[in-house]
Amino acid sequence: MKHELAFQGLLAPSLLLCMATGLILWTLVDRALSGADLWRWFWRPPLARLALLAALVAAVALLAPDF
């Protein structure tokens, strides 16, 4: 993965794209878990949500091809 992406003269870090993709995935998973009322099984739901976001961003960064 390169360190930055060029888009019409604007340089953006490639991690920004991974973070945006992770946030979109996190929103979908969070809504699914909230709809099924599964967050109540966690001791600290906000901490579990943060861990889920970190795991999704890391997975997207690892699976992303070289830009």
C-alpha cells in the first residue's frame, strides 16, 4: 500500500480510504447488531463498538491491494 493517494491534485493518506470503508462497514454491522438487540450481551457496549471499528479498519487495511 502506498503512503498517499493522488486525486485531482489532492494528496490523501491511504489509511483515510481504509478508515472510510471501515466506517461504512461498521455502520452496517452496528445497525444489524442493534436491530437484533445483541449489544445488550456486552459488558460495555461502547467499548465493544470501538473494538469492532478497529478490527474492521485493520481488516480493510490488510486486505486492501497496493494502491
